[in-house]
Amino acid sequence: MFHDRNIHPDAPWRALLLNAASLIEVHGHCKLGLMDEHGRLCFVGALAKAETGDANDAVCYGAAATDAYYNFRDFLGQDPVDYNNLPTTKARDLISKMRLCAYESTPAPAPESMGPKRFA
């Protein structure tokens, strides 16, 4: 399907997910840690960096990052951290799925607790 990159996403979580994908594209992808010694980011580290500017600030997400996490989880059909850490997951696969989710997914229902989430 064609994606018009000039269309701004319609929800804050979509823009955050796109920013996180771009951070992984620029800095690289890592597994089993928020950010490695070379500055490469995992999915959660990229979300944190996109939201707060600090990849290591993944203790509590704001609403946009929480929504991005749950929408990406539902889009993948599995936990994003598990997907990130699979030996077969490559940076290009993660980035393309994050962008596809941001542009095409149906928003997930709100989690039971709308408070900050702890993912790290």
C-alpha cells in the first residue's frame, strides 16, 4: 500500500512512533538493552528518547508513549520488547513495522490503568 509521507499522523502516539523509528534508523538498533555503548537503540529506548530526549528514561511513559507501546503490541500481535529481541528481527524490519503501525493501525483500546507504565 502507498504511504503518503506528507500526511501528518492524527494522534500523538503515531508521531512519537514515527520519531522513534527515525531514531533507530539514524542511530542503529540494539537488543537486550535500552541503548548500547555505540548509541544504538532498542524499541523501548527509542520511544523514551523520542519522548524525553533520554533513552535511559524508560521508567515511566507519558500518554503518547504508552499509547504507542500498546498500539504497536496489538499491531505486532506480541510484546514489542520480545519482537525487538528476537534473533531474526533486523533494524529494517522493526523500523518498517513501526512506520506501518503509525500510518495504518486501528488504535488499541485504552489499557485498564491509564497511569504511567513501567516497561524497563
